[in-house]
Amino acid sequence: MSVREATAADLPDVMNVLDGAALAVDAETVRASMGSGGTLVAVSEDGERVLGALVLDGCRIEAVAVRRRRRGQGIGTALVEAAGERRERLTAAFDADVRPFYAKLGFEIEDGDESGRLRGER
């Protein structure tokens, strides 16, 4: 597995991964992120299959998702680490059930807003 910047040709696969994780990120947001080098994909060894995707808006993680059958294999971690190499800082808003993921990656986590989502910065 390797991580690289997504290309326009990756858009259908990126959207498939995000939709499979039930993340509400529209194609226009992903396209805009791609234009600024902010969409990363984790691809299989042969480069043929997108295994996961991360979408940035500046330093904010809009979404990170991994194909269901590939979860728990370090792919999400690799995507966030690669994003961290490209940005001086990262921020994220997320649900409490993924708090351990962000905590393990070194995010300082604050209580959520009225929607109950937590906020993290690294």
C-alpha cells in the first residue's frame, strides 16, 4: 500500500470509498480539494485499487475513510500521517466513536459543540 495525491481519474473511486463510509462529502468539495493537492488516496501495491481516501480543506480534515474490508490495517493512519507531512497542522471534527483513532495519532481533543462532534488538533 502507498499514499499519493489523488488525480481527477480517482474521483469515482474516492467518492465510492466516502459513500461506503456514509460520509456526507459532495463531489464538488472533493474536486476542489484535489485542485489544491488536498485529496490523498491509499492505493494497493499494484496501484490499481483505491483502498482509502482523505480530503483536506486547508488544514482541516473534511473526511477520512477506508474500504470496509481493509479497516484496521493502518490505512487511515497512513493517510493522516501523509496529510501531516503536507500541512504544518491538522484539525478535525469527528464523532466520539472515532476518538481513539485521532487520540492515537496525537490529536489534542476538545469537547464537542452542540452537535456533539469532538474537535481535534495536531
